[in-house]
Amino acid sequence: MSLPAHPISVLIVGAGPCGMAAALSLHHQGIQDVVTVDSLLAGENSSRAMFIQAATLEALNSVGCLDKLLKAGDKVPRLVFRDGASCLISVDFSLLQPYTNCPFGLVLPQSDTEAGMLETLGERGIKVLRPYKVVSLRSSDKEQTIDVGFESGEIVQAKYVIGADGAHSVVRQETGISFNDPDGDEEHDYGNLSQLVLGDVTFSSPPQFPPPASKVLGSLSDGNFVLLAPFPASVSPDPDRLVYRFASSVPTEDGTAPHAPSTEYLQSLLNRCAPPAVSSYPAVNPHPVHIEKTYWSSRYRTRSAIAERAFARLGDQRESGVVLLIGDAAHIHSPVGGQGMSLGIRDAISLGPALRAHINLAVQEQGASSDQDRLLADWAASRHGRALAVIALTKGALGIIASSRMVWRRWFGFTILRLLGSFKFIQRMVAYRLSGLAEI
């Protein structure tokens, strides 16, 4: 399909989970004049994010896009974090039953989350135009409209442009919105956690995790972080094998991790950073576990940043069109805790009602007004506050893990964690924070 030659109401730039969630939310609010574009062909994204929290599942349900995802993914009622072979803290999402209809997390690769959302869009007659890359935003001769320029040389005129185009957002850059660490520590050294490596792997034999068992294993030890989560069978990259998503911190002595880490490198991280149950060393693990195949791997540099604002009129001119930012275009942070995609989806779905109200008031007042713009400014301030809370949460988690590199801090901090984790109200509080219900 080609780009529209006529002016439109809303252009969504980026068709990842956040962009598609925005399209679903706008459609749910009765906003039909919407075009969604993406610079990539469908399916070209890798399976990055893997976990969807309760608050996000509730949000997806509100726009009719939950059932497909529940059928494809695996429900996880509990996460277990270990210090070596011993249990450090257990996060029991079933304790959230009084607060949500989804008292669990959902393990589902991002690519399959996107596939389910794209199918739902198709059922509602909503198309995603690909591949179309946005390169510029300019004020239009048409009042309260933006000229969006594409790499092809084409221009689309839109009253509202939603930037869902990731951490290197062209929409944000073209609008002149700054994107920095809220604490001003862009160069902060997180030790081993300054880099993370991800991989989708199979093992020679399934790891034998000691009780309490959980589908997802987390490990915090000696300043390292490791996560192992099995793919749901229905969406596994290998239908004949059990495939795991593996995430690990990178010891500082390794220097810069490889761009696409090899099986041998991933195995070395498991041997050095993970619990004994996944080691390939017979002296450590009586049942040695070897990575047999790597389907995909990547690296990630830990960084936190947030857009100065998520709502603006281009050039700060009243007569210009509106720019809105959601997802990674608005905020990024450490993937520890798996909050990024989920928070972005909630950004997108919460935008629908706010934008509907903004459009309605514009019709009533026949033009832009301070009351009208206050609706989107309030939405943006609310999402900004929630993003700051998640950034603080992930930085706190990084601090706890990093401190475990020093023996006395590890002993003291982990003793406190075990003690606090024995109280049910603390368990409920931790589950509530990690579920996203505290930052809906």
C-alpha cells in the first residue's frame, strides 16, 4: 500500500508493540483516520522482550488484544531469584489476585507479541504500511499540521504524529526534545551490569533447578545477573527442542561484549555468572549442561534516559501540529525487571482516551486552546512520572546486584533480602511493583 496523498488526522511512526498498541487504542476510541508506518518489513524484529506484566495484560484486554497472547504464551505465577544454589527471594504474582484479573506474568517473545497484535489489527481493518522510513518533520502550510518527510521523498500531512520509533527516535530528534538520564549520570559505571548479553539457546539436557522450582530462573551473585526463561512450546524457534531465553551480565574484565555473541561466549558466561545447575564444569555440576545451539544473540549497553516531554507542538508554535512520544522514544532503562515493553504498551493504550478528548475539544472550540492542550500535557506528565518511577526501580535493582560483588555487602544485603522476603506483605509489595500495577 502507498502513503496517503491527502491530509490525515494521526500518523503513528513505528509498528512495534507500542505503535500497534496505540493504533488499537485509537481505533477503540473511534478514531479512524489513522495511518501506521514502519521502516522494517513485518517479522524483521528479533525476539527481544520476553515478559509481559499484569498491568500490561489488563491494558491489552481493555482494547481487545489479550486472548491471542494468552493462548500463545506461558503464564508464570512466580519468579525465583537465587544466590548461587540457594533461594534469595521468590516473587509470587498469585498474591495479586485482589488487584488484578491477571495474577501472573506472561512469557512470550516480542516477535510473537507483535504477531498477535498485528493479527488483531488486521481483523479490524487496520493496515501497517511498510517499509517507510521517516526522515523529517516540518511545520506545514496547512494550519495545525505537520509535514512528515520520508526517505522516499514523499510527504504525509498529519495533525498528530505519534513517535513510537524507538530509542533513536527520528520523531523526537526532529522535534528537538532532549533525551537524557534523569539523574544526570549517563556515564555511570554499573560494573558487570554495564553490559548485558541476550541469547536464545538450547541445552544438551534441561537444567535441573533445585526447589523451589519456577519456569523462570533469576540469579543474583557476585555482581552478576542471569535469567533463564523457556520459550512457550507454541512459539518456540525449534519445535523439537526446549529453547531458553538467556540473559546475562558481562564481567568487566571481558571488555566490550561481541555484537552477536557465539555459543562459546554464552557458555563462558553461564559457567562464570550462573548458578551451578547450568554449569558445564563437572567439578561444579554433577550433571553438566552444555549449550548445543544458539538461534539468536545480541548485546545491550545499560543506559537510562527519558524525554524532556512526551507532548509538544512542533517548534512550540500554537498553529503547528502535535507530536507525542511513547515507548522507547520517550524513555529507556535497564532491561533488568523486564519493564520496558510493558510500560511502553501502557503509554500507548492510555494515549487513546486522552487524544480522543483532545480531538473532541478541538472540534468544540474550533481550534487549538490552552484547555485543549492541557489534556495532552496532563497525559504526558502522568506518563513521565510513571517512567521516572520505573527508571528508579531498575536503578535500585542494579544497585542491589552490583553491591553483591563485595563480600560483606553481599552477605549483609542478601541476608536482609531473605529476611524481608519471608514476610507475605513484603512479597505482595514486590510482586505489585514488578507487575506494573503501581505504575499503570
